[in-house]
Amino acid sequence: MKEDRTQLEVVVVGGGMITHDQILPSLYHLQREGVIGSIKVCALNSTPLRALAESSRFAEAFPGQGFEAFPPLDSPPDAAYPDLFLEVIAALPPGNLVVVAVPDHVHGRVIRAALEHNQHVLTVKPLVPTYAEATEIHELAQARGLFVGVEYHKRFDRRALDARGLYRAGRFGQFRCGEAKMIEPYCYRHSNFQNWFTKDNSDPFTYVGCHYVDLVHFITGLRPVEVSVRGIEGTFPNGNVGYMWAQGQVVWENGALLSVTDGLGYPDEAAGTNDQGLVMYCEADDRAAIIKHDDQYRGVQHGYVDRLVGVAFRFVSPDYFRLVPWDGDGLKPVGYGFESIEGLVQAARRVNAAAADLQGEEALAARRQVLAEIDDRGVLATPGDSWINELVTEAARLSIARNGRPARIEYIPTPTVRLHD
Ligand SMILES: NC(=O)c1ccc[n+]([C@@H]2O[C@H](COP(=O)([O-])OP(=O)(O)OC[C@H]3O[C@@H](n4cnc5c(N)ncnc54)[C@H](O)[C@@H]3O)[C@@H](O)[C@H]2O)c1
């Protein structure tokens, strides 16, 4: 068979929940379609890798497909390899793709290693905790003509894309006041989260509130100017202390207010499977307008004769991610979770394709041209397009550690975050 030089070889760093639920099944489908080549997955230890390799869900959906594990599957479960990803990335030929799916506070280290080895990057949100780090990543990627995509998959939800188009066409007037929430299941407290979701590393606003802050910016184009967040602490089963709940307020440059409620506390046996949604009240010329997204209940209810998912009744979201029958082997991923991964992978390929027959400075200029077009369109989140998120994260982390003291974001002369006196 002729070698396909446009295929990307992929290294995934992190083998936890998001890799299992969304990233790896999406990559398997792209591999089956010939978009990507081999897949390597590197984790801190072999335990999550064995779970991925032995998953009956993947065996049914992607028969005959697999990944190469680092460390190997038969390595002792308690042996940790925190730096192994450096070797796995270094062994990848330049111009391929590193997918970053490690805990929030580890993203920056893996992204920098990937860029320094001339790899494109697809990273889960939030990119990094500070604006300065986002700028550094943006400059490093620009200097080398590499794509960095941040996986804010809600951007690919049709309702968000439609709202963006209509808002920017003036159909809603100006956003004035609103609320967003994302409450993840209580059982997260018993997962690997308890090992890293501590007060120093993250909080529910940073972890999932960022999705809705990004969406309001994505829809309206408004920039945030002030953030305050209060958290409620709790103790994980292993004794670690973290914020279990957080409530934030974001003030936007037109004076609009968004309150954001987040937590690890949706009842495990409720229909959910989490609780989430966005309401934006808007106004113009003596009229009101509204954008309201119920992102929890998408109109599908399943009652099962078994309890394979732990409960017998569920609200199901066919919009985010499902593996469904198709006219091919196994099952096919559908939903904005898949489309987001696909969109970011295809962007990295487009960057390579633009420079396929060029060398040196000409190749670099061609790659930068594609990167500039991606940022101009603003549909894919990149460090060059979505850095307001890092300003908000930086402000939120300052504020939550000071019991909700507001942090201001100033843009002139350069973007800066400062606590209110
Ligand atoms: N809705 C979303 O967009 C969404 C949902 C879930 C998670 N996430 C993000 O994905 C990231 C991971 O979350 P998760 O739920 O999969 O967490 P998790 O705790 O289930 O998994 C983390 C994984 O990272 C690996 N890891 C940690 N340190 C490593 C290192 N030094 N080298 C290699 N691997 C290492 C662990 O082995 C584990 O497999 C977080 O940043 C989270 O915010 C995003």
C-alpha cells in the first residue's frame, strides 16, 4: 500500500476519563478513515492503559484497532513514569500530533515538550493557568509554524454555532445578564480526580466553568473585565482537600454579568448524567431577546431493562458523543465531541499540507498563513484566539484563593490580571 504522507502519527499523553470517553474513540475512527496513522498512549502508570486496552466498548466499536502503550501494559501498576512522555514525544518524527489529556496543572509541561519537538498539539481545556504561559505557547507555536488547538468541544455544538452566527448578525442585540452551570457527577470525587483536583491545582470553575465563559465569548465576541469566584472546600475519600463547588461572576466589557455555578455534586443515580446549561438575556432598542440552551436534557430518555450504566433510567445526549451503528465495521462516533477532535486534527493536517512541497522560510510562511486564517475565522480555539480564557482562569485562581475578592482584567497597554485593592 502507498504511504499516505498526510496522515498524522499521534501520541496521546494521559489515559484517563476524557481519553476513554471522547479522545481515543474519536482517534480510532479517524484512524479507520485514514486521517491518522499509528496511535501511542502514554500515562503515568500502566493501570489506565490496561483499562483502555481491555475495554469491551472499544473492542465492539473498533474491532482490530489498538494503540501502543507507554509504559507497557505488563509493567507493575504501582510504578510511576512522570517523565516517560518526554521520550515518547522525542521519538515521534516532526510535524505529527501530540494530544494532551493530563490533569489541568500538567498541560503546560507536555505542550511545551511537544512544540520543542516540532509537533502540532491538540490539548484538552483549560490550556494553561496564566495568560503569560498562553502567550509563551502561542509565540513558540508561531515561531515554528505549528498548530495548537484547545479542545473546547462546546464550540462544535450546533446550538452554539447557530447562536454565534445569529448574535453576530445582530439578532439578539447585546448580552446583558445571564447564568451558566455545569455540575459534574458526585462520583468524580471517587475517581482519579482525588489525586490531582486539589485546591492548588484546580477548582470547579476552572475545570468546567471555563466551557461557558468560552462559549459566551465565542457567541458574542465580548471580552471579560472582572472575575470573582468563591469556592466550597471538601475532602476527597483519600483525604485530599479540594474545592467541590464554586460560583463565579464574570463582568464583560459592555457591563454584562454572567454568573457561573459549578461543582462535583450531581447525584450519581439521577437521570442527568450531569446538569448543565446557559441562559443569556439580551436587549436592544426597547426590546428584549434571549438565548437559552438546556444542555442537560436533549429530549431523549432511555429506560433500560438492565443496569449496565449503573441506573435503569437516563437522559441521553446524542449531541455530545455516542457510538452508533453505521454502514461499516463496529460502531461510529457521532456528536460534537467527535467533530471537535476531527476539526482540530484536520486543522493540523491543513497546516502541513500548505507546506507540503516547500522548504525552509517558504514552508514556514505557508504554515503561518494557514494558522492566521484559522485564528481569523475564530471557530477553533487556539492560544492566539482564545487567550481570554487564560485571563479568566488566572483571575479566577487568584480570586478563589482569597474568598471571592474580585480580580480585574485590563487590556491596555497589555492584558494583565490584578486583584482589586
Ligand atoms: N469536558 C471537558 O472538556 C473535559 C472533561 C474531562 C476532562 N477534561 C480535562 O482533561 C484532563 C484530564 O482529565 P481526566 O478526567 O481524563 O483525568 P483523569 O484523572 O481521569 O486522567 C488523567 C490521566 O493523566 C495521566 N497523567 C498524569 N500525569 C502524567 C504524566 N506526567 N505523564 C503521563 N500521563 C500522566 C494519568 O495517568 C491519567 O491517565 C484535565 O485537564 C481535564 O480538565 C476535559
